[in-house]
Amino acid sequence: MKPNKLIILLALLCIFLALGSTYYIAKQSAETKLQQRVKSQLSQVVNELKITLERHSYLPEILSFDTKIIDFLSHLDDDDMPKKQRKINLALEYANNISESAAIYVMRPDGVVVASSNWESKYSFIGKNLAFRPYFQQAMQNTLGRYYAVGAISGTRGYFFASSIVVDNKVIGVVAVKVAIDDIEFTWGQGAVDFMVTDANGVIFLSSQKNWNLKSVLPLSELGKRQVENSLRYGDNLISRLENTDLNIADNHFQRITLLGKEYEMLSHKMALADWDVRVVASYAGVKKRVLNTMLMSALILLLLSALALLLWRAQQQRKKYQQQITEELERKVAQRTQALKQSQEELIQAAKMAALGQLSAGMAHEINNPLTAIRAYADNARQFLQKDRLDMVASNLAEISTLTETMASITQQLKSFSRKSKGQMTPVVVGRAINHALAIVHPQMTRHKVSCHWDERQQGVNKKVLADELWLGQILVNLLTNAISATKNKVSRTIWISIRIKSGSQLCIRVKDNGMGIEDDNLSHIFEPFFTTKVSTKGLGLGLSISFNLAKDMQGSLKARNHKQGGAVFSLCLPMVKNT
């Protein structure tokens, strides 16, 4: 065999090997990314379900000790029972609105509802007998009742918690809470990844696709169908099969399935306490498309490289020139990409700052509106005094107007200073002044929400200087204070503490503590991740703490979070301290 033919055969063999390796690597990479997305979505859906359910689980037990409810159940035969019933209905309606549950109601030992938060609704539970519901039967056995079903009266889906009301070791009634879960479908039904929640029989109770609901993903025997129908869990709805699917659950293991004629990647998780199976599925078509695109691109590149290799011996100088051009182009693109990333980071920081300003705007508007009202009054008075030739009073009113405009200028100057873009220059910054400036910005918000702040300007370290970007430091402090205000929203007495501690003589730490509910242990390790938020629904983007964490890191400092042993969360911002200050 001639050398040229041998080289060509070896080149073709290398091409096939390269394409095979590319296919394997591209397939593994695409599958890994898809699985990561599915795993992340499953974790978020499960957490959302747990939060939605568990934040209401305590309510029936608390209400079971309510003396008014106990007195009402103990005197159902009294003449003034209708009057007492109305009071209990109003109290339950108020508790239902505060807790954001779907309904709260009280039943006699025989299961008949005698008081309900929806007493004025056409779907009122009053007078209905719910003794057939398992949650009622569990509560009558002095255990916390848990059950999910389609409402027998309202026809809406919900999760039910129930607790017995006991007097002298005798059950005199049951209080139940219904939790609506439809919002979860709206929240998670907009993404590219679908989810479904099924019961032990494989009946879909909750999903991102409405046409999946109340369909079975497992084959139901005749006995199983009768059990589902007799339980009345799904009302009068007939349970049908989701075509020919058979999605047996493999807890926390990825599965390749075919659903409605399409291939999907599925990950499942068992929620034992709720007796639910949560499945998240994502289309596998994206993996195939990505692999195909990668293969086409790789084949094209290999063909070009092969053609180039055949021409190298005839155009060595041209190859060198071409390589030089490629190198310069890559360097230019790297420089452009680096600049673009830097600009994107700056824009993200500024956007977060503007978002914080948006939250503060309501309080600032109130602070500015009061001086404006006063200015108008002084101006009207000055006009009248001028007509009466009382120039001394005109001068006095104008002086007051001047003072009020200075107050407004001070408020707007704080906003203007906070909103400026920073150049990221590290300079000595007085700690106490930075804290006072941040407090001035959030003061209207604290006043509006009646939040008190303990900040001693005489403590050690107030006049110390840290090496930081003044605007970045202000942005971090405003974000921590704003989060602290939000964390205390469910407290009667809302309090924030700010303290300073010198660490090892080279670092100074600013601590912001609140008396809120603290941070769940599972969330502590994720609190600084981008787009991670513990705020309900869409009230938080999850960028504030992530940006603050990275700003602190860019200033050679650190930002940490922990729970205080006496309750509440503590955020510690540590920065390099300027020596001899």
C-alpha cells in the first residue's frame, strides 16, 4: 500500500474515532445538563409543596385550644347559640384571611359542620356532614388529621389538616383547615419542565398540565377503581388512564420514559408525610437536537481540518498567517467577552440597587409629600399676608419654605447618592457614617412598618475606617436592613440590632440582627446563591444577597449568615480595617 493511501486511511479512521468520541461526550454532557435541570426543578417543587403545607399544619391544634370555640361546642343547645355561632364564624373568617388558607371550620363529634369561615358563601360547609373524611376520623382518634382531596362541597382541590377539641378527656369536636394548592400549578406551570403529583394509586392530583389532572399514570384494577370512587377523594370525577403510560416511581433515580408518544427524562421523589409521589419530566428532544447539532458541527470542523491538513505542505506560510489571524481574533473576542461580562455585572448591581430603591420609594414619597403639603400651605398664607402688606409674615413663611426645601433636597440627595454607579475603587470609609447613611435611606420604610433599630453610635469601632467602595458598602447595608425589615413582618414588636466588632485587629465586622423567624437550616447553605429566595411567590428575585456576597468578596471581605440562639437571623459583613484609624 502506498504511503499516501495509508495516511488517508489513518486520517479517515481518526475522523470516525473523533466523531464517535464527540457523540459520546456530547450525549453525556446534554443528558447531565438535562438531569441537573430536572433535579433542580424537582427540589424546588418539593420544597414549595412542603412550605405550602407545613406553614398551615400547626393552625388546627392552636385553634383546638381556643376558649371561645370550646365554649361554643359545649353549649350548642343554648338559646343564644345562633348569636355565638355568628361570632365564631366571623372569628374563623378572620383567621382564614390572616393565614391565607382556603377554609377553616368546626365540626361536632358526629361530623356535622357547625361553624365555618365560608359561612356566607354559596359553598358554605355549615350543616354538611364530613364524618366520612379520613382527616376527621384521624382527628377523632386524637391524632393530627392529614388528607388531600377534591372538596365534596366546593369541588376544589385542597389539603386538609384537622385536630380534635378535647375537654375533660372527651372529644367534643374537630377543627379543620383546608389549604389551597392551585397556586403551585400557576407558579411552576410556566416553565419548560413539567411536573405531576400523584397519590398511592397513581392518580394525578396536581400538575403543570391541566389536561393531566385526575388521570392515572398506573394501570388501575377494577378493585382500585372502586376504592378510588368509594373514597370520594375526587368527588364525582371519573379517573381515566393517561393513555398507555406506566410511570412506576423509582425514588430519586432518573428514568427514561415515553409519555404521550414523546421521550422524557423523569425524576421522582416520595413525600411520605403527605402520601404523595412527585414526578418531574423534561423532554428528551432537546438532548437529541443538541447532540445532532454538535455532530454536524464536529463533522464540518473535521472536514475543514482534514482539507487544511492536505494543503499545509503547500502553504506553510499561509498557515502561519492564518493561525496568527485566528489568535488575534480569539484574543479580541476574549477581550470583548470579558468587557461584556464586566458591564453585565455592573448593570446587574445597578439593577439590584434600583430594585431596592423601588421598595423604598413608597416611604420616600411619604417623606416628600409632607413637606410639599406644608410648602403649599405656607405659600398660600404668604400670598394672603402679601395682600395685607404684612411683609414680616411673608418673610417668615418664605423662610419656612426654604427650610422645607432643604429637607426635601436632603432626602433626594440620599437617593441620588445611593443610585450612583460605582467604579469599584477601594478607599478608607468611616464605618459609622456608612451605617448612618444606610439607615437614613431605609428610615421611611422602617417608620412605615413600625420597626425599631438599636444602633449605639458610641460603641467601639464606630469611627474606624475600612477599605471599601463606599457605594458598594452602602448597597450591602441597605440590602441587609431591607431584608431584616421583611424578616420581622410577622412579629408584633419588630426590632433590628446593628453592632460592630473588631476581629483579630485586621478586620472589622458589622452585624445586622433581627427578631424574625430566622433562616431554615436547609436554606443556610443556599442563601447566597443567585435567584434563591425564601419570599413567598414573586415577592423576591433572589439576587440581593447573592450580589451583596460577591461585592463583599470583591472588597476582600466576607458576608456570612447564621441563626441566633435566641431567635432571628444574624448577617455579618467583615471588611479589611484601615490601620491606625
